[in-house]
Amino acid sequence: MNSFYRFFLVAITVLVYSSLFGQNTTEKSEKQIFIFGKKYYLHEVKKGQTLFSISSAYDVSVQDIVSENSALAGGKLKVGMEIKVPANESSNQTTVKSGDKYIFHTIEKKQTLYFLCRKYNVDESDLIRLNPEIRQGLKVGQVIKVPKPGSEPINVDKDFNFHTVLPGETLFSLAQRYGIEISSLKLENPDIQKEGLKTGQVIKIPQANSSSSDVLNIVPTIISNNNNSAYDPLYFEESGVVPCSEFKYNNIKFKVAVLLPLFIQENYALKNSGSYYKNSGRFYEFYQGLLIAAKRMKENGVSIEFYIKDEKASAATTREILAQNDMKDMDLIIGPVYSENFKLASEFAKANKINIVSPFKLADNSIANNNPFIFMTNPSDETEIANISKYLASSNNRSIVAIHNGTQEEAQAISILKNKLIRSFSPDQQVNEIVFKEINYKAGGIGAVEDALSVGLNNIIIVPSKDDVFITNLVTKLNYLTNKYKITIFGMQPWEQNRNIELEYLKNLQFHYGTISYIDKEKKAVKDFDFQYKAYFKNDPSIYSYLGFDVTSYFLNQLKNYGKNFQFCLSKSEDESYSSGLRFDFNFDRISPVSGFENNWIRIVKIDEDYNLVKVN
């Protein structure tokens, strides 16, 4: 069948279909594919559609459609058939504006860098140099510069991005989005000052300062071997206070108050439902670990009387508990778990000179700054950063890059890191200065990060962020750089709860973080606890069960060894003050000479090649 006869047959078919079904509105498909650089739409034929209506919708000829689909050689168009429709590139010219040297192209759906390079016959590297923001991916509506064929060599002004103004956008919103001053926008876009912003207008956006490189001068830390005073600086002399070295346990019955939001009555009503009231299950698991610790202390001859107080996560209920007559007679208070209630209880403890323990992480550890009776079992973010700094100071041949996403909290964390890092080196390391690179990811994107990386060194990337969306985006893009650079990333403990991050990426990036929670299931003590817990409670212990056991064991042993005023007896020697639990370790020290105590023990762990979590310090 010659081409003229085939075309004639197709044309007749089109007329027949048109007469049978009449005119029908045919919409363009959003499905696109590229074959050898050529763009096609994948169109699913609907009832009533004809080759003529399809060709009209896509602004291409019937012959162009037939030539790309062998199944249409006889004009056989069927409902449900999926055909390739070649894109009419000339129809897109409304998205392209020309200048003297550049074409300004507005990105449409499904367009890729590969497509743009083929369309305009340019190198991908040239597009990226002209438009550094596209390293983070193309966005629909984004305007990019494309060099015209035969134009002068590219002279990239790296100080600007280009933005297409959308409906409703203002100078203020754009300044906030890009982290720049409104005056800077007006200066670079004189038309704005005369006519204001217009929808569809392409404006120049001066880039915010995305990176900096500082040379940090090291302040070596000299560790003194001199023992501290035998007494705590806040030691008070009064009746009943026995010096640490003279205390001997002699069948004293210690009274310990435990304030937890157990919602006892509410959970009793749900006893047959298999669920806990208001997520209180973790506090029952903590309490069960506490019971096993108390049982073991009793077996070792220590008498403990517990006063379990259901504070119901309520400030009013907490006040009622603190007003009870027996509370002033306590030797130790464990809890409450929430900041507002713990603050109330800690003020009561200070007034009555009772040591009080915060068993769960509070939003802010500064509550202990002016209360010498508080023990914070969970280190602050600043303490975690300090421990990471010590670990970094122990390694050599590395490049340090810190990344934040433009938030004040993250930038402050990096400032703390720099301050801690310069004080983490010892004199015998003979390090006088280090180069510290800081990246504002929001302003510079992955391009600014890559510019800061070194090919010949281990790149230590520190990210003090807890923003799941930002972290997932950054980790995904960093993973693609691991074939070129050696990267070790240090994040925060909450990352392990982020289910959007590919575990393989964290492995490839040698993900490290600081944690107080680490367990070796092969240890005999752990196996013994697991067996005993399961025998009593018919379930496996959770992380909160271990926390209840470790916290209770530590503080009951302090009572046994030194009495209720054990806060004065904690040794200043790290070897003596450190205590290892099943899962949680403790090394308490005063935050300041007049404050309470914070646990400053942090393990640095990483994901190894077998996806196991292993300790490295």
C-alpha cells in the first residue's frame, strides 16, 4: 500500500468517524515520554474521539500521528487504545522569550534537563552554570536562561536567580522566601519601583549569602590531674547531713515518690480493650522497669518504700499531690515527665531540700540552672553537640562542613558547635587551627554543599536539624555525591525516627549521631533482665522499660551508698562517676557551680555496612 493510498484511507476514516460521533472535546494527556530525545504524549483514546479531534487537540497533523503508530496504518482507532502523539514544539513558543544573548524558557510539566539540552542544543553544564538553582531540580513555572546558539561564551553572574511572579506574591513575601532585603529586590529590578510587581513578570533575585569558610583558632583544653574538693561547692552543714566518706547504710527505709501520668482509673476502664489511655503506655512500661529495679535492690538488703502518684499530666493534680503531708518526708522524687509539672515539683523539691529526677527529656534543661537538687537524665542538644565536637577533634585528615536550612535554631546550634570544637583539642594534638565551612542550604542548595566538599579528604558534614522534610531532601541528594566524595554525616538522634529516609542512603553516608540509648542484646545482664521482665509482664521490654530500670537502679544505689544527700557525693573523677546501665549510661555533673546536674554521657553510634547500629566512642 503506497503512502498516498494510506493517507487517503486515513482521511476517509476520519470523515466517517466525524459523521458518526460528531464533534467531541479532546483534552491533551499529561503523560509524556521521550524517545531518543523526542517528546511524545501518551494519549488514551476515549469514546467519540477521532484522529482529527486528537490531532487538533495536540496541534499536529493526522499523518504525524499515524506515522508514529503502526497500529493506525489502516486507520483503526479503538476506544482504550494508547497512542503516541508527537509534541509540536512550535506550540510551546509562548513559554519562551528571547533576549540578546539568552532565551528565557518557562518550565512546563514533565520537562527535564535532558529535554532542554536536546531542544536548545546546549550542554547541561552550561545550563547549570547559568541557572545554579536547577541543581535542586526543575519546577513548573520556573524561568531559566538558555544561551542562544552562536552567542558569546557564557559569562555567568552567580549572584542572581530568576523568579516568575505568581498571583498574590508581594515584595515582602519574596523577600521572606529568598531571605533578602526588599531594598535589594528594588535595586536589581528598577521596573518594580516604577510600576510594582506584575503577575508573570520575570525578576532578578540576588542570592543570599549561602556559604562561608572560617579559620578557627584552637584553644587547647588542659585537663588537670588535681582532685577536686572532697565536698560539693553547695555542701551544707546541718543536722542529719553525714559526710560522703562516713555514710554507712544501716537498714534505713528510703521513701521515694514517683510522679507519672498513669491515668489509673481511665486505664482500668480500658483494661479489656488492649489499649492505653492517652498514650500512657510508655509510662506503665517505665514503671514496670522501675519495679524490677526495686525488687533487685530489696533482694540486696535495701529497704525502699515507694509512693506512686498519678499526676495525670495535670498541673492542678500535681499541685494537689505536692500539698499532701507525706511529700515533705521524701528522700527522692522521680518525675513528673512534662515540663510545666516538673517545674512545679522541682520548686517544691528545692524548698524542702529533696533531690528530684527528670526521667524523660524536657524541652529545655535550663530549668536546672538555679536549682541544685535537679537531676536531668537526658542531655541537652548543646551537650550532644559538645560530645560530637570531642569526637571530631579526635579524627584527622578531614574537612568539616556544617549545614543549616536558614532557621535561627539551626544556625545557633552551628555557632555552639564552633565554640565547642575549638576547645575540644588537647595540647598534645598540636592543632593550631582548622577550616570550618558553613552552608545555608536554603540559599545555596546542594550546589553550595558540593562546592564546599573536598575530593581528597573525608568530608564531615554536620546537620543539627530535626526537620524531617529538609533532612530527607538533603540526605537523598548527598547520597548521589558519595560516588565522587567520601562523606560522613553527623545528624541528631530524632533522625532514627524519620521513616522517609532510605536506610541505604544513611549507610552510604556513614550516618553518625549522639545518643544516650544503646543496647547490646548479647550482654548477660541484658538477657537476664529480658527474661525476668517477660516472666513478670508477659511481654518484651521496650526502651521505656530499660529507662525505668536504669534510672531507678542508679538513684537507689546513690541512696544506698551516700544517703538522701547524695548530690554532694558525686565524684569529680570521670572514671568513678560514670555508671553503665543496661541501655542508658550516666555521668552527672553540675551545669554550673550553683545549678543542678545534667547527664553528659553521650555515645556516638553509626550505621555500619550490615545496617547495624554500632558504637564508635
